[in-house]
Amino acid sequence: MSGSCCRAVATVLMTPEERTEIERFIGFGWAKTLHWSPDETGRFIRLKAHPCPFLQADNKCGVYEVRPYNCRRWGCFRACAATEPLEPDHSFLGAANTRDRWYQSRGVRRELVQMQRKAQRWARAHGWTEDEEAKVT
């Protein structure tokens, strides 16, 4: 784990309920120092990142247990994080690196599909609807 995606992302989109879970987990004192803003629809919250404020010095997520849906469904799949830079884009997978491996490797496709299913089960268990999932995928 290199933490590259956590450094590259400008904002993290989540539901107000996910924000509440994170605030409970980290404590409301620290949560007050974070920069939040509503998205265009008013149904989601954006956390200002770049880098993500929860990225720790060891490149691990400080809120991993309660991380939002969009973080749960992310997979980078770079061969070597030290030699292959992350190439964020606006493709359906969020990074050119991941998109390239999606087309090149059946194993990566299988693993990404499993990640998406697991994240979607988590999202539904936490109040996301199919309609909301479609808006952020």
C-alpha cells in the first residue's frame, strides 16, 4: 500500500451518515478541523482531501474500519507503486492504471468485481440505495 490514491484525490464523496460514523470514530474535536462541503445535489458531503486527512505516516488509512463506500470500492492494481506512478482519470475505474489492467487481466477484473460487490453490500447495509450508488460510480 503506497497511499498514492489518498494523496491524489481532491475530495472524498460520502453520505452524511458516513461522515457521522467517521466523526464518531476520530472524535468530534478533530472532526471540527476537517473541511466539509455539500455536493451539487445536497445529498452527499465532500471531504477536502489532497491528501486525505486520514492518511497516516505509514500509508495506512486512519479510519479504515469506517472508511466510506467510495474508498471501499477503490483498487489501484499497479505492478509496483514505487516505479509506476498513479494516473488518476475520469474513467469508470478512476485511474488509467486500473483501467489498463481491467482490460489486460482476467484476474484483475475478477478481483475488482469482488471488491465492488463487497462494497455494495456494505453500502446497502448502511442505508445507500441503488440510486445513490449509481450516482457515485
